[in-house]
Amino acid sequence: MTTLSIRFSNSNDGPIYLQVDPWAGFYLLKKGEEIEIVAESETASPSFSVQEFGTTRILEIWDSAENGYYVVLNGQRIHWTKYYLDSRLCPVCLRLLNSEEASENVCRCG
């Protein structure tokens, strides 16, 4: 089995967002937070490509196992289906739910 991982951290004052494709996982990193994405494959060598668009990073995983990837948070490895969308984000608009934590990119759905 081939395993490949990549870490993202945020040293900015505002939040950054990480989208993992082709599964469209969406995660939030506040200042000082870090997330690690782990891809595995038994038949190929996984690879990553990263694009930046303002405060959003899009990570594309290539040649990973059919079951996708893992997220490592606080040393714990979690399958992407159990941590598909960061609970601090609105599932409708993908913006921060708590308006006290940011002045922009705040949910206005409710």
C-alpha cells in the first residue's frame, strides 16, 4: 500500500477553507489550526495538486483508493465520510455559522 499525506496550516488572522476533490470535502482552518489529509492506494501511487483562490485551497487527490482519503485531526485519523463537512460551516452556504468569529464569510441562511 502506498500512502501520501499533506498538511495545511493557517497563520493568517482570518479563516482559510480547504476543499478536497473529487469528493468535495470542505474544511475550515482558523488561525493556528492544522489539518492533514492522507491518501492511500494499493494499486497506484497517489498524488496531490493544490490551487489557491483567495482564502480557499483546493486539493485534488489523484490515484487514491476508491474509498477516498482520511483526515488527521489532533492525531486522530478519521475517514472522510465521518468528517465530510466541518461542523463549524453551514451545510447550505459553506460559510461560518458563528458570526462572532468572523466579519466576512458568515452564514446568512438562518
